[in-house]
Amino acid sequence: MAHKIIEAIIEDGQLKYVGDKLPKGRLNVHLVYDLVEGKTVDQTAETIIAETSGIYKDLHPELEAKKLRMEWERKFQ
């Protein structure tokens, strides 16, 4: 069996964003997500990008957060 990994956002039990086109029909999926004790669920995009900014060289968290927010808002309008 082959596996494909795509990014998705599920908010309040509803699928809000899918990063790639999904095939037609029913999908059997496994959701894997991180739980961090002591942190609230309502993290800002700036915080998340700042925590992961070491992965990509020369990443500016503030600019990336603004760019992501603008893309998300365009997709949900």
C-alpha cells in the first residue's frame, strides 16, 4: 500500500484547508498531530514559524506569517 502525505488544517472538527488535490471517493486516513503540554492551542502564526525557522535558512518569521495569513484569507473568501 502506498502512502501520500499532504498538509491540511482541521479546525473545530471541520476540514478547512487541504494542501493538495484529493482523489475522488472515500479515503481511509490516519491523523497525526502534536500535543505540547503547557502551551495553549491558540498559537499565533508568528510563534509557530519562529519555532520552526531553524529548518530553513534565511527565513524571516514575521514576513512568512504575513504571507501565509494573506494566502489563507484569499482561499477562504
